[in-house]
Amino acid sequence: MSLLDAARAVREMAYVPYSRFKVGAAIRGASGAVYRGCNVENVAYPEGTCAEAGAIAAMVAGGETELIEVAVIADSPSPVPPCGGCRQKLAEFGRHDTPVLLATTEGATLATTVGELLPGRFDAGHMAKAE
């Protein structure tokens, strides 16, 4: 199963009773294992979880902390990029050149990278060193 197919399959599991906007994400860890996530809404909108965040949580729970490939799919007129918070989360676990494939359920795709999604990203190098 391709990474995009894994994202497509998990998208069907999304819990979206309010927006009806299902999103699926799949990431490949450095080991080659695939981790999936779907968006999960809550009536208190800010408390929901994005698909990308769910996939990253599954990866970390699986014992990995490096992602090497990402796929995100939604039923949208054009490929939907991750929100700002998820871009930062992807940057935490991926490299600047980590490939990201954004897709629609109708087959349109947009290939990009973590670095293109979040130029000038904040990382551990910006943090003051504790003494």
C-alpha cells in the first residue's frame, strides 16, 4: 500500500460531525513503518486534532522520532496544506527536504517539502542554552 493509499484509507475514519471535512495523513518513519492519522473534531473547535498531528503521535507512540515522507489527502478542490501548527510539528520530526505529497480525493496532487511548507522554521537551535 502506498503512503497516499494509507492516508486515503484512514481519512474514512475521521470524526468530523461539525465540519464534515475529512482529512487523512500518513507518514513514513525512518524504519520504513507507516503511521496514520485522521482529524478528530470536538464541539469546542480548538480542542480537535489534525490528521497530521495524529499520525505524528502514532509514530512517537510506535517508538520513532524521525519521519522521512508525508502524505495528506482531503476532499477539496485543490490539495490542502497542513495548518501552521502541523507544519511546525512536521518540521520537529522531519528534515528540510522531507517530501510531502498533498492530494485531493479526485486525484490532484502537489509535491512539496517540509522546508517549503515552513521556511525559516523555529527549531532547537533558536533556544537559549541552559547553564
